[in-house]
Amino acid sequence: MGFSAYKEDFKTTFSLAYPVMLSQLGQVMVGVADNVMVGRLGAIPLAAASLANSIFFLILMFGIGISMAVTPMVAAADGEGKIGKIGRYLSHGFVINGFASLVLFLVILGLSPGLKWLGQPEEVVVLAIPYLLIVTFSLVPFMFFQTYKQFIEGLSQTKQAMYITVLFNLVNVGLNWLLIYGNWGFPELGLNGAGWATLIARILMAFAIYLYVTRSARYRQILRNFRLRNIQLPILKKMLRIGIPTGLQFIFEVGAFSTAAIMMGWIGVNALAAHQIAINLASVSYMMASGLSAAATVRVGNQLGKNDIAKLRQVGFTIFGMVALFMAVFALFFLLFRNYLPLLYIDERPVIEMASTLLIIAGFFQLSDGLQVVGLGALRGLSDVRVPTLVTLVAYWVIGLPLGYLLAFYLKWNELGIWIGLLTGLTLTAVMLIYRFHSLSLRLYRQSLRKQSSPA
């Protein structure tokens, strides 16, 4: 197979992935802006944001995982050329995601008082709980937005969600400036102002994508098959068999980092603030790599629908190569600028020194982080979610976190030990997922060859 074939795959994948990457980058940059603005209030508000977000994003990512069932099913139906299926998957996705948003909303409301019993500094918890309650209300509009986003991305149309996301992320940053500091006569709400800004921006995002999809001629024929009254249990089960394990994958990964944040709080306020800075910077590259993961889901799912397994393998390994090159650049960036990047957030020397040390490890785990998220996306395109879910459970919770706890509290490596545990979990996940994609796609390829060679 010539270089030109891979070059063409690179172009197709990049044209599909870059809007998702920019959209994800926009989401992350709002988080960066939140932390930079909150960081100006001091280490305690920044630590409170870290604690609250560690809980909220754990639940939010489970919701995102559930919503992702829409994409591979729409992509496969698109590959088959079956418009009716696409509309039915969208309506079933709405039912699943709407119910999930309400359940997750109630879960966070129930968990929020429990922050008092996590062994965190009292002054941090006092600020974290009201902030968490405010951002929790953004779950419902976010899941509404996410349903439409996954639907249009499954149709290989990724630019529209990017435009909406970037626009309202800028709105979010502007609202932060008004509500955190009380500029232009607005109330000075401090950390809670960042929460209100997030809630308002997500409501506007949901409304904008609704207007786009329902008024666009492009989706008119598909929406004719959108019927909330004709919900079928077999389709719900099929989507949940993808969505729930995908959500659990995010729970196991994000939960590992959330648990790491809690362990950082046991070390102290400075360690927790440093962790928030380092993980916030690392999330920039991760969320952009997740754009390539989304492209992997769509392209692999599309080739699966066409039953072109040779092309499917070519597409998958091309995207693995792309993410490896992409994350290598970020690794170098973190290593070279580790002493300067924390200055964007805070001017307290102990926090800056801790964060710069953690960025060394963040640089090393860039490659593993990118490969594992693309591995999850490619396998999701094959509707293979159960084994990857088990892989994430073992890598993070059986190996990575216990190792981090041992290094941090028994060998007294403190925050460094926790992050070495995270690095170990990410690396094991990446290796196992790449092998899983190779073995599963090779099995499908051999099956397709046998069918072609068998007499009619």
C-alpha cells in the first residue's frame, strides 16, 4: 500500500478532526481561563475549583460517554446509506441523554454535601460546595447540546459544533470577567461567578445548536424520522450497550484524576493548587487529541458500515500515527516551558515550583494519553466497548492509583508519586488498547477474506 493512500487518509481525517479539536480546545481554554481568573483570587479559591471540578467532571464525563453512543451508530447507518435509521438513532439518543442528564444532576446534588468528609482543608470545602451546586445546573443544557453534536459529527459534519462551541466559550470568558471580579457594575461573585458564567453559556449553546439543526435543510429528511413517541426498546438497549461502557471508561479515567486531586488535598492546599494547574494544562492536549479520537470513531464506524475492513485498519493506524506526532509536540512544549506556564495562573512560589515539577511528568505521559484516547475512539467505531472498559478499570484503579498512593504516602514522594502512578496507568492503557484494535480488526479482516473466497 503506497504512501499516497496514507497521505489521503491523513487529509480526510484531519479535515474531520480539526473542527472537533478546535471545539475541544475551546472547551479546555474556558477551563484554563476559569483557572487563570480564579487563580488571581489566591490558592484557596483555585484549590476549591480543583476540588469541585474533580467531582463535577467525573459525572459530566460519564454523561458525555453515554451521549457518544449516537456517533458510531449514526456513522455506520450513514455508511449503509440508511437515512431512516439515522433519524431513529437521534430520537433514541434524546431519550437516553435527557434521562441521563436528570439522573446525573440528582447524583451531584446528593454527593455535594459529602465534600466535607473527603479530608480536604475546611476553607477549601466552604468555597467548593456552592460553586459545585451552580455548575451542576449546566448538566441538562449541556447534554441537550451534546446529543445534537454527536449526531452531526456522526454524519462527518464537525465544523458547525465547532463554531457554536468557540462562540459561546468566548461568551463564557467574558461573563467570567464580569461576574468573578464585578466589572461594569455586575456583582463581584468570586469563584461562584465562574460557575454562573458556565451555566449561562451552556444554556445559550444548547439553544444555538437546536436552531441550527432544526432549521437546516441538510437535516430535513433525517428529522422526518425523528419520533419521540416511537421509542423501541431494542434500539435503546443497543445504544446503552455502547453508551454505558463508554461512560464507565471516562469514569475510570477521569475518576483516577479526580481521586488524585483528593489525595493531593491530603498533602496540602499548595499541592492541590499545583495539581489543578498541571492537569489543566495537560487537558489542553488531551482534549485536542480527543478530536482525533472522535474522527477515529466516525471513520472506523463508517468503514465498518461499508464492510471495507482493509480500509478500516488503514484508517485506524493512520490516526494512531497522527496522534503520536501531535502529542510529541506537546510533550516537548511542557518540558521546555515548565517553569513559565504556572506563572499564568498564580504568583505564589511554592505552588509554581510544585506545578513545574508535575509538568515534567505531564510531558512524559503525553504520548500515552493521546494513544489511549484514540484507541478508545477507534474501538468505539467497532462498537467494541466492554473490553476497553475493563482495560481502563485495571490500568487506573488496580495498578495506577494504588501505585501512586504507595509512592506518595509510604515512600514519601508526595505529589510526584501520585503523578507517576497516573503515568503508569495511562501507559498500560495505551499499549493494551492498540493491541486490542490490531487483534480485533485483523480478525474482522480475515473473516471478510474468507467470505470473499467462499463459493456463492
